[in-house]
Amino acid sequence: MDNLLLFPESLRPDGPEFSETVCAASGAVRVERILSLGHVTPEGVWYDQAEDEWVAVLEGTARIAYPDGSEVSLARGDHLFLPRHVRHRVAYTSSPCVWLAVFGQVRPGEPGA
């Protein structure tokens, strides 16, 4: 059995962020585990994805920034839906930070459902 919270020994703060597909389904839906050690999106770089993304922080903290200057802070257990083509960047991650991300044609659940 694999553990979502374990880090590979090769992961270093001065190296690339670690990402792996945990599972995928037909219709181009995939689930990724992302491990960060203080990794952020480089200044001036914005994600503008062609697919929806739902992210959850399993351990640690993070901040997602938007071009209008607003930010969303995420802590352990928090989740966020990022619709396709909504520009954003990772402004901060703790060391460590463990994410679970679902990509594809994702629709968030109704609050309180």
C-alpha cells in the first residue's frame, strides 16, 4: 500500500516539486499527489489551464494568488475549486505541503451537501 503523506528521498527544496498521477479515469480525469517543500510558481508565471482543477491540502499550508492581487490561504483539510482558464499561481507553500488535485471536467459539490 502506498501512503499519500510519505515523501520520496530524492525530493529536495532546491529541486523541482514532486507530482505523480495517483489514478486516472476515462474522460481525461486524473488525480495527482503533489508534494511541495516551499515550492512556488515563478514570479510573472500564471497557470491558465484548459481543464478544471480541484485541490485539497492534506498537510501543511499554501496560498493561491490571482492576477487581481487577491489570494486564498489553504490549511490542512481546506480545498479549492479552480475553473478552467482562471489564471492563478502558487504564491506560498509550507515545507512540507501535501496536495491532492483532481483535473478534468470537474464540478464542485454544493456547500453543505
